[in-house]
Amino acid sequence: MRSKFLLVLLLGSVVFFSCRKEDPLVVDDISGLGGDTWTPTAIDKWLHDTLVIPYNIATKYKWDQSELDLNKNIVPPKEEKVIPVMRSVKRVWMEPYILQGGELFFKRYSPKLFVLAGSANWNMDGSITLGTAEGGRKIVLYLLNDFKNKTMAGYVPADSAVLKQMFHVIHHEFSHILDQTIRRPVEFDNVTKGFYTADWINTNDYAARQDGYVTAYALSSPGEDFAEMISIMLIEGKSGFDAIVNSITGSSVRGTTAAEAKAKLRQKESIVVNYFKQAWNIDFYTLQLRVRNAIVNEIY
């Protein structure tokens, strides 16, 4: 099943193209359309030595429309972004799971292909797909031309938003892989049963939290709720997640009190922690600390 992580942004734009009939046809040499050849570069060597040899994880950054949505206008990533992006992926996702779950666990369940795109993937409803996972085999990451961490020239704290979204996407999608391998407990689906809705796009995070959901996207389905819980808990760390829970005040439009909403989020937290221990023999809070420390080192 193809799962999508969606970040809601609204934007209207119209782009016009024109050409004169007598203009000659210009054919660009676009890699990936067949018949092209290329010589491996230092980027390819780094990817091969760092990801392919030890973990059998390939990274495709050269243009290949077949790996992306054929109906969308998406651009390739800038080559200078490739190594910094995948180095960050290794630090924030790979290494914490390897240290906590072991190499065998990681090699068995990690996706074997990353596809990198430079721009966002816009949807008709105004939302953006920032990442997709397909069958546990492939993860596509978008918007990488905006990637910048503290080691790169011109980095400012505001740039951390793009990084955190990328880390959010990766941990969210890997959570789906784990859930599809050993399904989450049924009790998780029942904590906020009856409130899930396809209309999540018209809800903001704070309103969702008033009903016991960690983000607005968590409202879309129990499976997405589970992945959002795991991802947010990991990237925000324990103190960050505690701050989210403690920020809830008042009652929701559905009548959920602040105390009830906090209790629901704590119940979901407990289920996630127990799931990682029972299904994967992973101490979630230690994993959480490793991920959060890695993010802090990337951003601050």
C-alpha cells in the first residue's frame, strides 16, 4: 500500500507557456529517459560506500520521472544537496535505529531505495506530499533543494523547519513499514475511535490535539495516527512531546475536555512504547533520546 505524508499549505498559481510555430524544437539531454550514459562521480562513490555497501540502500537523485508522479511538475535535487541530505538521513534515522535495534533488524526492514526530488509535490486540494513510501521498498523525499543544516553556509534557525519536516517524513514512513510488518495493537485504534475524518485538511494541529490527536494529519486514519505519534514523539523528544500535551487547554468543538485529550495522548504514547518493546524489543525512550540528540546536532 502506498502511504503519504501530507503537509498542508495553500497556494494558487498559474503558469503560462507559449512558443511560436516557427521556433525550432530544442531537445534537452535529460538523464533517465533512455539511451543516456554518465560517469560515476564523487557523489556516487560516497553513496555507494556509505549506504549501498553496508546497508544495500540505493539513492537515486538523477532525473527519472518514472519514480515520481507523472502528472506533477517536479524538479531534480541540486547535486550539492545530495550528500548533506543523505548524511543527515543516516545520522537522524539510520544510526539511532541501528544502535537501538541492531544491524540485522535495520537491514531486514529498512527500505532499499531513496528517491530524491528537489521540489514539492503539490496536490489538487492544496496540500503538499513531502514524502511517500511504497511497499516498504522505496521512500521518496521532496523539497530537498531547500535543505540546509547548521554546517552549511548561510544557515539560519528558520531553515530548521525544512529539516524537521524531512526527518518527520522519514520516521513517519518507516513507522508504516514497521506497522505493516507487525500490526499495531487494536487498542490504539479505539482510543479516539469515531473522530477520524477525511476532512483533516480543514483542521489545524492545535484543534486536533484538543481531541487527542498529535497532529491534524493524525485525524485521517488510525494508521496515520500511529505513524504520526511515533514520528512526532521521536523528532520532538520527550520534553517536546510533553510540551505538546501540556499545551492543550479548553474543550474541543466536539466536547472533549483538556483533561480527556491529554489522557488520550498519554494512552497512545503508552501503547507506542509497549509496541516497540513487545514487537521489536526496542526501548522507545532510548531511541527517542538518540533521535532527538541527532536532530539537535543537525539544527542547533
